[in-house]
Amino acid sequence: MSNVHARKRTDNVIDMFTRKPISPEESKRIIRLSPELDGLEMLYSNDANPNKLFSMKILCWALRTNGEVVALVPWLNDIVACDELRDPLNGHWEGYYDQGIDEIFYQAPIHKVVELETAAEYYKTAFQSPDDIVHEIPDSIGTHAIITTDNFASFSLEEVISWQLLNNGMVFAMIIDKNKVKSTPVLKGDPCLFPAQQHDGFKYFFHHRIANKIKANDPDAIAAFSLLVDP
């Protein structure tokens, strides 16, 4: 009997601010973002190169309703938590990496945890709609979105200017509608920005190094890119 009660207590997920039980789905909702500005990276491996580790710049750190802090990266056609990266073809999370001190770690840095918790408490607002904008952060890793409306017969690589967090926990990559630009530079919050994921032709995200190689018709980048093209 005691083991059953203990399991029930363990299964309860508590909102970090209200201390009230919440559903497992609600517990994962993102409530605050903080850009990664010190160059920390995600380490990952893949099945094609089982003896190698690869790195990718972390976009930001995210605070969830349950108090968990995770790192986020743009990955294929989504933005994902690094420690939940378990794609059997494209990557498995192996940890975080601080190149400055050559250190691998597995938990969010304490300064990011404190920053996110403090900001979430300070800016706590009763939003009326799931689509209300919580806040927006600039892209700091050179993310690009690839757009095509003819199954890659032609395509464009659009720079992601910022990332917008909605009250429902969704995070959108904001790109420029060139027909609506009224002044430059285009910064976060500009009315000409719209979510890449809501464009009918949106396919994938690319890091700026890969995007630049594709623009330059680099053979290796084009070969890797062609694997993603729908048959």
C-alpha cells in the first residue's frame, strides 16, 4: 500500500509558481526563454558515425512550467530540447559542451536557471489567450529557414531574425516578409516578421555555416541537402 501511495505522489507534477498539480503535458510547456550568449554547445552523435561526437551551438535555454530548464536547438523542421534529441537517423544527445574551459556537462548552468526563474517571476502575467506573445528573443546562432513551394525545384534560404514564445508554449522562428519592410535593420518585434513554421513552403532549419555553403553551391553541403529533399 505504501509503495502505491509513493508512486502516486511521484507522478504528481507541480507548477513551480502556484505549487498546484498540473498535467504531464502542461508541465512541459515553455514559459520563458533566455538566449545563449556564451557559445555553449550541444554534443550529439548519430548512427552513421557511432565513434564520433558532433557539436551544435545552443540557441537558448527554456524554463518549463514544472521548473525544468532545458537547452533548445533548431533541428530539422522543429525547435527541440537537446536532451530529448533521440532521432535514430540524425542524432542522439550526448551532453553540453563549454569550449572555453573544455568541459562537458549535463545540467543547465545555475546562472541560467536563476536568470530564467527570476525573469519568469518578475514578468509573470495573466495572459488571456494561448496565442498571446510572452516575449521574443533575437537569434544569436545564424539560423536560416529553407522555403520552397515547388518541392525544391527552387528554394530560398531566409535568415531567422528572432524567436517568439507564445503563451501556449510554442516557439516560432520569425523571418522577414520582404514586401512589408519599412526600415532597416529589421530587429525582433518588427511588424514585417512572421513565423517561418506557418509558411506553406517551410521545410527545414539550417545553421548559418551550412546555409552559406548551400548558397555557395558547396558540393558536400549540396549532397547532404539533397538527402532531405522529398523524392
